[in-house]
Amino acid sequence: MINVLLVLVGGGLGSLVRYGVSLLAVRLFGTRFPFGTLIVNLTGCFLIGVAFAMAERGLKIMNPTVRLLFITGFLGGLTTFSSYAVETANTIRAGTYLITATNFLSNNLIGGALVFVGLWVGRVL
């Protein structure tokens, strides 16, 4: 039960940060480009890289409890793009280039296409 609470709290905080960054970005840069999303996605990518490197080094600060709260919860609430990015990086590091290409193309091309399908379904319902 504690694991669920860690993910819940971290995810809620990440979502609040994403919302705040989006509001701030609109104030600073306007609405022509989704700077808020870009900022949280890039920040999430950087932070998940740092967190995974710390975990790989065996640093005590990145114990399973902190990983649930910060990586799964906070970064999951901030952006799922960071998870996608680290998974793609890990497949490159493992030398599984076909899996890398499949993951990259599937997420980007199929994901983008499904947005348009969802927009269409939403209009016809």
C-alpha cells in the first residue's frame, strides 16, 4: 500500500508542476508554440537520465522508495515522455537497434496518427 501512496503523491506533484509550468510558459511566451510541454518533456528527460545514472552507480539516495516517488510518480506525472526517452536510450545502449527503431517509430508515427484518429472519433461521436 505504501508503494501506491508513493506513486500517488509523486504523480500528483509532477502533474501540479506540469500545470504550473504550462501556465507560466503561456504568460511568458504566448500560445503559438507549446513551450510548456516542451519544457517539461526536456526537463523530464534530463531528470530521468540523472536518476537512472545515480541508480546505476548504486547511490543510496536512489533507493527503491525514492525511485517510486520520483521516477515513477513525479516524472510520470510530469511527463511520460521521459520514460519513453530513457527506454529508447537503453535500447541503444544495449545495441538492440531494431528494437530502438521500432520503439521510436511506433511511438512517434503511430502515436501521432492515433491522435488524429482520436480527434476524428471525438468529432463524430
